[in-house]
Amino acid sequence: MIIELSPHATDDQTVALEQRLADPRRRLARVEYEGRRFVTVSGLRDDIDRSRLAQERWIASVSDADLKTFFVRSSFRPGGTVIPLGRTELRAGGDLVVIAGPCTVEDEAGLLATAKAVRSAGAHALRAGAFKPRTSPYNFQGVGSSGLRLLAEVGAKVQLPVVSEILDPRDVQLGAELLDVIQVGTRNMTNQALLGTLGTIRKPVLLKRGSSARLEELLGAAEFIASGGNLNIALCERGIQSFDTVTRNTLDLSAVPALRQMTHLPIVVDPSHATGRKDLVRPMALAAAVAGADALLIEVHVDPASMVRPGDAAQALLPHELEDLLRQLEIVLTAVGRKLARS
Amino acid sequence: MIIELSPHATDDQTVALEQRLADPRRRLARVEYEGRRFVTVSGLRDDIDRSRLAQERWIASVSDADLKTFFVRSSFRPGGTVIPLGRTELRAGGDLVVIAGPCTVEDEAGLLATAKAVRSAGAHALRAGAFKPRTSPYNFQGVGSSGLRLLAEVGAKVQLPVVSEILDPRDVQLGAELLDVIQVGTRNMTNQALLGTLGTIRKPVLLKRGSSARLEELLGAAEFIASGGNLNIALCERGIQSFDTVTRNTLDLSAVPALRQMTHLPIVVDPSHATGRKDLVRPMALAAAVAGADALLIEVHVDPASMVRPGDAAQALLPHELEDLLRQLEIVLTAVGRKLARS
Amino acid sequence: MIIELSPHATDDQTVALEQRLADPRRRLARVEYEGRRFVTVSGLRDDIDRSRLAQERWIASVSDADLKTFFVRSSFRPGGTVIPLGRTELRAGGDLVVIAGPCTVEDEAGLLATAKAVRSAGAHALRAGAFKPRTSPYNFQGVGSSGLRLLAEVGAKVQLPVVSEILDPRDVQLGAELLDVIQVGTRNMTNQALLGTLGTIRKPVLLKRGSSARLEELLGAAEFIASGGNLNIALCERGIQSFDTVTRNTLDLSAVPALRQMTHLPIVVDPSHATGRKDLVRPMALAAAVAGADALLIEVHVDPASMVRPGDAAQALLPHELEDLLRQLEIVLTAVGRKLARS
Amino acid sequence: MIIELSPHATDDQTVALEQRLADPRRRLARVEYEGRRFVTVSGLRDDIDRSRLAQERWIASVSDADLKTFFVRSSFRPGGTVIPLGRTELRAGGDLVVIAGPCTVEDEAGLLATAKAVRSAGAHALRAGAFKPRTSPYNFQGVGSSGLRLLAEVGAKVQLPVVSEILDPRDVQLGAELLDVIQVGTRNMTNQALLGTLGTIRKPVLLKRGSSARLEELLGAAEFIASGGNLNIALCERGIQSFDTVTRNTLDLSAVPALRQMTHLPIVVDPSHATGRKDLVRPMALAAAVAGADALLIEVHVDPASMVRPGDAAQALLPHELEDLLRQLEIVLTAVGRKLARS
């Protein structure tokens, strides 16, 4: 349930409302978006007399009973969400942003080399994983919080904003301090402890679609964050699970225009993880740009052969390949009346 | 098993080979592609002494035991397959061909109106269904063979080659007489009676991917046709089955560059059936062009409201929308160094 | 559309109705089930004035416009369909029938050996494939019509009814002469040319679920046959496509009780093809019996090592394993108040 | 990497090993199972000289480089894992345990009523959710930690061990204090922060399969817990995502015998969530028992109409239906040489 306060509602009235609704079976949050104030109610709502609430003069509206998503819907913010990203911004329907970098933070020299190359190729942000979710506990799981710090330092050196994944709600605060964008990985799209914690901060979140999540479920996950107070969210299509094995996942590119009609949030496409094959990254990146993606997430490494996870070498572009790709993107974007974001 | 004859093999030797291999548990076919002659053996092969055969001087080679596909692989015809299509051609890696038309042949006036509009918009071929496979026997299943005739007449009038689906092996001969391209629908990709019959003619075949077929299975279906003697085949990605319901199927666009590396056959994309939503046809058609599709299959109708299957109205473009799309395709193709086929 | 004739409707009235509805865009069939007479209309129906038809005194009822399935629904034949099968019968909700045999008809000696073993183990019918749909044209595709004849001879010798797959509508007549039950395989569930032809005969049909067909689509395929005049149909769950690779397919066992509520047709389970692993056949066969399956399809071979398709050896039981299974089935069936059909 | 210590390895040697391997890019854990001692290494391992380590006399063995699962494999504990559960135990290959209860902890009176009914019907443990993961933040998400306390009190009153889900690693300690078994839900199977924390306690864990997780991925998730030191794990099949909509999910029952060969962990089946239909719970519960499930998770409610989540009423049995089910289970189990656990 979402209760919108009238512009003239006083703080006392809000507190009174919260007290009236207090119950261990629900959680309340005050959120403010677009100059409007709301109290969101998660959990039990059947005992709340909606029509009586709606009659209060300091309450503007009370949501429908079966509301599933509200803040993330297009209608809530027709102008589209804008997420500041270093010298540029990630904007729904805006110029194309390219976020690039190695899959994993390894040592400082390697990260710096890739970061410089990525910067000089024209990318707008640096992405690298410090916490890596894996299918086996015995695989490399990233260097952890020291990796976040290293990434932040390298980002500052090359003057690129940094993006990295957080897995544990207990690491969210640290991520908010060190990163420009916190990534939620595909394995954690339904991790509600993590989503809930991300709602309590204001740092932008890059929310990846679960590999078998319907678009409505992806929006539901975003609404979990938004209902807590954080609407700085970008959605990322990164391939869905299918029966074919030619590509690692199946890139669901029609999700881009379909999501555009459903939500005001920026839409990111990750062709590297979707296909798992560097020879498919270029055509799929171009196709994504034409289909309307607001940003691309591209895996790049200066020396793929040295990667700790050798499997990922198959999908990482070399810096000069990224440069080529950006040049081609520029041409293709022009053809559809768009352009690359300034870097 | 595929036995390649030497250039100097005589007809007597070929006949002797066929007699030697004759067995109710296998079928033999003589096929000639690229100036090379083969005898293909479907079925039992364990009793054949491959190494002895290979020693015959008039036999050039005998395929590996576990061969699954051969004629449809890139390596067999590196130059790519070219399918004549009216005044133009559908060529792997060639100029983009647009095949458009109504889902279904209904009455003559309607078909002619759409055909003229499609022609004047710049499409290269006319597609309409006379035999419609359906999920319920009580739904409209097309007008049948009279529809094929009508389509052929209308195609001649507007000077467009015509494409239509055949469901029954007993209709293949008629289709070969009346049509320029015979379509095999998604429900019949594994209909081996139909595929086998299509191998006995030389008419081009547009083979649609089964909605849950892996790419290797699609190539296997094409090889069924090719092993009988017909390599005039184009493959069509038309959306695969997934768990999401926002689009009718999930367009697997990375199948285009992936197939390009696997096969020399032209690759067609059908964004209309893949998405089932006309608002997604334009972005997905542009994305397909950029990803390398050789042809697009676009549903168009002059008066969608009048369609016998009202559900399809949701995916049919109006003629002026097709015209717009062709203009945009032209610009986008230029950006990737391609162009529309001449019409 | 389904038009039920009144009991007193004359033949002249029926003919007149057919003439009135004659149109190349629809097909009509007269069907008689449960002592009731119907004219089914496939295809175009929008121009038919349903309410006017319904007013004719010799017409009992006219179906709803959007009817998808009717004859195959539970409500049409609450007593359940009974299919005669040699000395026993396959009946919805009846005693458990076991259909067993080798995947493929190979040579006579082998088939006879397996047939005798299957018979003496207590199975009720013999199943073996003469036409084998395959993913590659170069694999063994069965011995064809000579295999059907051999199967019929062997069945007569061991006094077991025989079941085999037909792929091509042109082979339906031969199948109807030689077989007791015609199987439609998973790859042909949507082959409407085949389904339509099977509607014109009265021979029982074992219709396998497409590997990615929803239950409603399976019923739709059965209705295709039934709308032509043949309601002697059994449905077979044989595993659906999923993302896991531990079993060949995923046996959807809850389809058994779910289908029971939807249809009066007998329900068969094929644990051999569903799992592809003989060690899983026993537990899944027992589970299927407990879940309410009316029949089981079990792959058995006297000498799996000799099989032409070695892959299938992994799923074939030996005769003594079938005997054990039948003994265990008997005990488990008793526990749920059921029993094995008499053999 | 898993390093097994020799029986005579001293604590000093273990500490020295840990110091030698210390690196921010990996995590080490000491685990003891089956009287054997191990140091597990998660993360970076390429710089470790495995062969040199293996030569140390106080090291018994060093695992293979690409090891994915070890402790959860059948070979590690051939006798099967035994999890104490109140007066009985949940044992791989043991007597059947029934865990029952309402989906959600609501008020005390309701929970106590259902708990008493479940107890008197013969169930062995009480399950109810205090933290409920949901697809919308505005749905009821459970009463939280007060619900865990209430569940523990009610369990003590009716003398049943209690099972409930934990979503947040910060709640694991509380769960370990209040519960007998901690459930990890399907949405959190890949939540590695949660799995890692569960590895640091010794409380049994009921790990539900992700709705699109392969069995190898389920075992990988279990290994995440086990590699931290907790091998008290039961696996739960609760239905996988498929394309059909007749049941909420598709119960993958062949996962039971398949997992039995892969792992020594007990295997639980949840027919209530798998099917979402109470009419299918009974046949699927019986089938699961016959297929070898060690335990069943059954949703039961004294008054389904009163449930906060009305959708769940569709799958909850009434207490007398649970009683009937237990009686039928007893008979069916006898038929396969098994029995219900004593309650």
C-alpha cells in the first residue's frame, strides 16, 4: 500500500499516521520522489480501512489494494529517470553510455592498465567485480572489500565513475561509500534482504534481471528498492536461461523496447554475459543500441590470457576492439537519431 | 553417411554403389551441389565397411561415422547460398530482403490491396498463408489450395515473388508449382515426412525454427532437406518459447550471428511472430538488420480490423508503417555498410 | 464450431446443412460419439449466423464461438474412454496397462526374442518403431513399412497387440491395417496433416505430448483428431524440455492428475524416454502408477548392447527387469486400490 | 581447493598452513566431518603449489584443481546424512518424515490450532513462515522475528520441532537459536551471503532448489554451506519453472532418484508449492514417497479461507486431509518396503 501525503500534510500528521499503522506484520517507509511525499506500507494491509484513510484531508491518495509496482512505472515519472554518472549521466531515452572493464578486480597494475585503456577508448564508467558470486565455493570469489577500495582508487586515477557488485546487505554501506553505482547481480535479483537494504540508501543501483525472471518480476524487484526510498535504479538485461547452448544465455533484446513502455528507469544491456562469446558482443551491442538501450555493459581486459577465471577470457574484448565498437556504435546511433554520451 | 563420388566416377559405378548399399533399412539419394556429386545414406550404416568403400578409386571420400550435418555447414559452401527471389535474391551476407504480407490469404480484393501496398512500399516478396496451422481445429485454418492459387495470381499481378506455408507432403508438388518459396512453419520443423518430400524438389524452402529447437536442431532439419537433394534453404528465427509473457515468443537475435558462423544458408528474422506486438516490430527489425539478418518477414495488412484472426491484428503493420520501416532500415543498413536489396 | 444434430434430424437435413456451410475456407466432418451426431466446422465461421442455426428444430445446439476443445473434455464422456487392446483394454481410470518393447524394429529374430520376453513378463502390448524420427538424416530412421509388417507378424505370433509410430499421412492407411494402435510421436504433435488424417480412421491413436507443449496444446492436438471423427485417443506424457541435463527430458508427472480432471482420455506415461536412464525407469514407473497413469510405455530389449542406436541402450530394461517391475507395480497398485490389467 | 589434514597433524601445523595461504583473495575454513579434518580454500588458488603441499607429511590430500562439489557427494558419506528432528530424524534413505504447517505465521491462536491439528494428524515437524519473500513489496512479507519466536513457543507447546525460512544473513543467529531447521527459500538458493553465513553455524538447513536451478547448481549451493563447516543439509525439490501454466511450477520428481545417486543428503519434496493445487498434493505426495523422497513438506491450515495470502488457500490441505494423506502414505510406503518415521 502506498499513501500519498498532501502537500500541506504536517510532520505531526505523518508521525500520527505511522503510529496508527504500526504493527510488527508490516514495515513503513517515508519516501519522497518528484516533490511528492509518500508513506509505503509493506506487509499486512487487510486491517487498514483504506477508504477512511483516503478521506483525511492531509492524505492525497491511497493506492489500490493489489498494487504491485507504482514508483517504477512510466506514469510515475514520465520524463524518465536520470542517474548522474561522473561527467555524464545515464538517462532513460538519453545518449548511450558505455560501462566497461574487467570481470574481476585482480591486481592493481592489471586493473589500472585496463582502466586506462577503457578510458581512452571512450567508455563512460569502469566496472569490475570485487565480490563474485559463483556456482562453486572453490572458485575465485573476488578479492572482497579490498577490491572495492582498489577499484575506487583506480577510478579516481583515471577519472571514471566505478560500478561493482555487492552481495551482502552488510556490505551495502561500504559500497555506498566507495562506488558510484552498486550492482545487484542476476543471482540476487530476488534477494530481498539485499534489495531492502539498498532502499535505505540513495546510491544508484544497477539491477540485473534474474536469469529466469519475467519482466514484471524485474520491475517488482526494482519496486522493492524504490518502496524503501531509493529510485535511482537502472535495469539490466543480461540474457535469460533457455534450452539452447550456442550462447551462454539468450539475450532477450525485445525486453528493451518492452521495458521502455513499462518503466521510466534507464535500461542497460550486457551483451558480454548474455552471449559469453566475444564474437557476438559486437553485433549484439550494435543491435542493442538500435533497439533503444540506454547503456551497455562490456567486458574488456588488456590481457585476457592472464584472467583468473579463464572461462571469461572468451567474452572479454581487447581495448582496441572496444575502441572499434565505440566507433561503430557512434555511426549506428546516428542512423537512429541518437548519439554516444559525452565522455 | 555421405559418399562423395570422384569427378571421373561413371554412372555405372554409381548404380553399382546404390545396388551394393540397397537395404530397406536405409534410403539413398543422389545429390549434386557445387559441381560435386554425392550419394547420401540415411538410416542403417553399421554394416557398411567405410574404409573399404573409401579405397575405391571412383569414390572421393566417405563421411565420418557420427556426422550430423554436412551440406548446410559453412565449410561446404563458403561463398554462401544464393536463393533467387523475383528480380532480386536472398543471399547469405547479401543485401537485406523484405518479405511482407498478410498473415492469411482471405479474399482477393483484400489480398490484392495489401499486395499492391507492400509492393509500393518497396518490399521484395509477398507472403500470405493459405494453410494455417492452429492450436484449435475450430479456428480458421486458411482457405487451402485455392488460396495458393489466388496468391500466385496476385503475386503475378503485382510482380512480386510469393511465399506461403505447406503443411502436408501431399501438397508439396502443388506448392512447388505455384509458389516461389515454400515455407515450413515452426510447428513442422520436425515433421520429417514433410522435410523429406521437400528434399525431392528444387524449389527454395524457408525453414522456420521450432519454438523450442536448438540451433543445431534447426540445422539438422535443414540437413534433412539437403540430404535429399535440395539445398535451396533459408533459415528463419521467429522467436523461441520462454517463461516471459510480455512478448508472444522471445526473439533470439543472437541466433543470427551465431548461425552465420555455423552455416552458409541465408538467415531470415520474423519480428512480427516473435514479438506479437506491432510496437516492437520496428525496433526489432532494425536490430535484426544490424545484427546481420539477410531478410525480414514482416506482417502487413491494409485493414487489420477486418482480419479473420483478430489476434493477429496486434502484430500487423499498416502499409505506411512498412514504408517508414523500409526507410529507416535503409539508413541503419548504411551505418553498418549494408543496403536494402533492389526491389 | 460444433453443431449437434437432434436425434430426429434426417439425413437430408444434414446434407442440406453441409451444403449451406460449404466453403473452401472451412472443412466439415460428420462425427458420431456417444450416440450423438455432430457436424464439425473447421476454419471460417464468422459468416455463419449461429443463433439462426440454433433455432432449427433438427439442430440440438451450436457451440460457443471460441470453443477450443469439446470432444476430448471430461464433460463430454464422463465415463471415460475405453480403448480395446488385445485381450484387455486401456481405460481412463482403469487397470494399469503395460506396453513394452524395443525402441526400434530391427531384425526378426531380435524382435521375436524381445516380444516373447515382454509377453512372458506380463506386458499387455508390444511397441517397436519402424519409422523413427531423428535429429540427423544420417541416423538410423527405422526399417519403414517392412518393419510394420514384421511387427504385425511378431505380434500375432506372441499374441500381443502392437503399437508403432507413423510419421507420414500417406502411411496412415497402412498403419491402420497392420497396427492395433498408431503412435504419434512428440515431434509430430503439431503435425496437422498427420492429425487430420488420423481423424478419418477409427484406429486408436497414442498421442505423445510435444516436448514443449502445454497440456492445453496437447488436448488441442487430440481435438484435431477427434473433430474429424476419431475419439479413440490416449495421451502420453513423455517428458518435457527443461534446463536440466541430468535426465534427457523432465517427466512432468503432475500432468497425470491434472489431465485426469481435464479429459476423459486415458493417460499414458513413458518413463523410458522421459528420463533416458534405466536406473530411473523403475522409480518413475512406480510413481506414475501411484499418480494415476492408465498405462506405461517401457523400453525393453533382450540385448541392449546390440542396439542399432547405442544411445538407447542406456534406457532399455532387460526382460527380467521388466518382470521385476511388473511385480513391484502390482504391489504398489494394490496399495492405492488399483491393479494391473489382466494379460 | 580442499586440503585434508592427516590424523596426526598438529594444531600448530594447521595454523601454519592457514598463515601460508592467507590472502585477501581467498577465504579459509576449518571443517571436520566424519572424523576427518579439512581446510577449505575458497577463491584464488592458482598461486598455490598443490603438489608441494601434497608432499607434506601432515597433509593427507589436496583436491583436484577443478573440484566443484566434494562434501555433498555420495562418496564422501556413503552411509547418508542424518538430521535429528525432534523425536525422530530426517535421514537419506530413511523412514518418511512429514513436515507440515501453514504457509505463514499469522496470529497465535491460528498457529496453535493448526500446529495441534498437524501434530495429531501424525506429522513430525511444524513449518510456518515468519519471513516471506514476495514478488511485490506491498504484499504481506510475514511478521518477522516475532513470528519466529511465536513459532518456537507453539512448537514447544505441541512438542514438534520447527522449520522456518531466514532471508537475511543478519537473522541467521536468531534463527539458529529459535528454530530446529532453517529453511533457505527458492529465491535465495544463489544468495551466497546467506549460504556463507549458514556455513558458520551447525543448525540443520533445508535448502530449496532455485526454480530454474540445475541439480548440479543445487548441489553447488549446498557445497557453499558445507565448505564453511555445516553439512547438516537437506535438499528440497519444490517445482521448477516451465512453460505450462496448469500447475504453479513443474514438480521434477525424477530429481529424487537422480539426486539419490549424486548425494548423501536427505531429499525433501514440497508438492504444495510445486503444484499450487490442493487436488494435486495427494497424488504427488504419494508419488514422491514411492520415488524415494525422505521427507514431504505439506501446507496445512485449519481455516484456509482466513489466510492473509488468499492465493495460498488453493494449496493448503485441511487437517483431516493431512490425516488421510498420512494414512495413504503409510500403505504406499509399505508397498515399497518403507515406512513413516515414528512421530
